[in-house]
Amino acid sequence: MDKQKVERISIRINGKERVFLSDEELNQEISAAKEVDDGLPEADIDHFETFVIEDLVEQESERNNVIDFEERRNGKKKYTSKSFNRNHAFQLNKKKRRPLLTSGGGRKPDPILKKFIAVLISAIIIGVGFGYVVLSLFTDFSEGQSEEEPHMTVDNGQAVNGSNGATSDVLSGVILGPIVANPATAANGIAPLSVQIIQGGAFESVEAANQIANGLKENGNAAVVMPGSKPVLMFIGLGTDRNEAEIISQLYLNNGQDVYIKPFGLSEIKAGKVSNEKEAAFVSAGITLYQSLLGLSTETFDQKKIEQAIWKDIEAKFSQWNQSKPQELPASLEQFTNSISKTYQYLASYQIKADEQQLWNSQQALLEGLLSYKKWHDEKVAQ
């Protein structure tokens, strides 16, 4: 049976004939598009349905506006057949995808934010590490010498941590400022003693402290270890005031030794604590002479000479003091007296030979004398 001939409407515009689809053909096109739609992946369906439906709407619109729909249809035919390029449709649809979500339901973190957090964490780690290094330099107690660059720490009477394990502990009875001799002290008691001590280290054991102290003395310097201190303190020089102490400290710094300057004081001893007035007068005069010799020792390191007038005054004071010595003295007070005599002899030798080693010997004698007097002082105060 012969197919019924389909009548089509055509129109010629500008010499070109344009043919319109019938309603039946238009329905066939829509059915074909749906078949392709059913075979597409889910990622392509949304875009494909939108694309084909929009195409069909355009065809209907062009029919109403007398546009070449046949040419448009032929151009889109590849999208309405089974040869439809799914990869192309998927690429078009990718632009419409929603932003990726994290497992917690939030949006994926911004890369810039991640970089900022990483930099912040790095800065915190570096800051904590640097703080720990600095803290270690100023608080660590070591049994050996520090190999780092030497430096000087000055204590103004407050608790300050020093280098090479120097402790901030200041002995009880600290007196800030120089002592002014009081002639009436003998009748009333014994005046306080105050110096600026140079600490060279603090150690966990006496053995470690003695090892370092012996090494300094072998090199011609001065050093004593204070017994009973915790940590064990090593003193390597002293002066009547801070300026004098800094003269000795600078010499150590030049040789790579860390130093720590702090006040060291012993309180006044009341008259009732001393055995007799003669002993009290002798000790009081000895403290005044001790400080005079100490000032001369440290200043000579800087000036490299002893003025003749100053030395004659020292000679007179020493002779007068030595003649007033009692026949019997406690062992610790006897050691203090011997230290003053040694200091005088070392400075007298320097006055003749100008040998700097004699100045270091005087510092050693002064340090030993300080510890001897402290022992006697503590015994009297404890009574």
C-alpha cells in the first residue's frame, strides 16, 4: 500500500526555499531525543535534556517566525541520534556543577587559608624554640664551661639569671653601696662588709666546680668555690663597687670566660656577739684595711701603677693594724688575717716589679679572705 504522501509547507525567501516540519515529524524528533536521553550517564542527562528541549522550542519558535528550521535541524541532528557525543555534553555540564563538599558537610577549605594556618603554626614553633634556647642560655646549670660567646650579667640587687649556670640567689644580708668606716663601731660591734662579687659559674657538684676553679688558677687567674652553696658557686674576682668589678670582669671576658656581677654582703655583728673589745676593734680595722687593699688591687689592673702617696698610706694602715693583732684568734678569723697580710705582700711586690701576676695573686687572697670572714661572721651571728 502506498505511503500517504505528506504535504509540507514551504516558502521561498530571497530566492531560497525553506521547508517546515509537520506535527508528526516534530513528534518523532522529540521521541528520538528521549531515547538518547535514557542512554546517557546521570552526569550528562541534565544538560542534554535542557539542550534538546531548548532546541525543539527553538524549532517551534522558528516555525512561527518562518525561519529555515530544516537547516537548523540538520545542524543539530548529531545531538538527537545515538551518535551523540557524551563527552562533549559532560564537559558542557561541568560548568554547572556545585562546589565540592567536605565529609563534614562544609565547603572545601580555601588554599589561601590553609597556607595562612601553616605559616602561623610555623611561626609559633619557631618562637617557642627560640624562647627555649634563650631560656637555656640563662638558666642552665652546667658542670663545664660554656662554649658560647662570653658575656657579663650585672645584678642590681634584683633576682637575675646569669650565664654559665649563674644563679640569681643573693646571699642574705646584702648591703647595696660601699661601706663607710665608723670609728665608733669597735665599741658597738663590727660594721657590715659589702663587696661586688664576680661569679664565674654555678655547678651541680663541688667536684665540677673545683675542676674549673683549679683550671683558672693554673692559668694565673683567681677562683674560689663557696662551700655549702646550692648550686655550688664559683667566684673569680671582686671589687669594692660595680665599676671596680667590671675592670676584672672585662679581663675575663677577653679570655672567653663568662662572668656574673652581683652584690655580696655580710651584716653587722653586734658588740654582744664578740668575745672582747680588742678583738672587735681588730676585726673592724681589718675590714677597713681589707676594702682599701681591694680597691687598690682592682684599680691597679686598670691604671697599671700604684701611686707612691697611696702606697705609703696603705703601709701605715697595715703596720698599725698588724700591731694590734690579738695573740689568740678563732681559726676562721686567723685565716682572714692571713689573707689580708698576703694581699698586702702581693701589692708590695707589684709596687717593685710591676708584674700583673701579683695583682691576680692579690685577687686570690682577697677571695679566700672573704670566705674566711664569712665563716667567722656566720658563727657569730648564729650565737
